[in-house]
Amino acid sequence: MPTATKQKTKIRPLGSNVVVQPLEEEEEMRGGLYIPDTAQEKPQQGTVVAVGPGKLNEEGDRLPMELEEGDRIIYGKYAGNEVEIGGQEYLLIEEEQVLGVVEG
């Protein structure tokens, strides 16, 4: 009888989508007061954990993605869709919504 084993959850983005793990913000104390999560601004930086195969052009050829796994990126405040998988929060973002790559 086969047994279920716990395995790491994987996300495979489609097209020109990337999966981003947002950077965790540290809890802020302002004037000795704790700022609750609902009042804190969401981070606008994250690490790319998976990259889709790229868009198809009119001829049916795949256009290469500019992003790679491990890239630290900057994205718009309201970019992408939030998803929670295996207790971890991720963003699914189209490559066009990424504003830049943090280098160095």
C-alpha cells in the first residue's frame, strides 16, 4: 500500500508570468508603538522563484524571458495576484509588470 510523502510545493508559471516571493518587512516600531500588519505598506521587492517559458509571438515562436530564478526585483504596488501555497505567500506577476532588477 503506497504512503503519502510530504513534498515541496512547486508552482509552474505559464506564459510570461513569474512567481515572486515578497521580501518580508520587519515589524516597525514608531514612537514605541507597534504598527499592525494591516497598516504597514506591502513590500515592493521580492525574489523570483519560478519563471514561465515566455510569450508566443505572432509566428508561434517563444520570446525569451528577461528574468531568471533568483533575481531580486522591484514591482508596482498593486502588481500581480497574491496566492498562498503550502502556507507561503507568493505573487504571480506578468513580466511586463516588473519595474526593474536590483543588482549588486
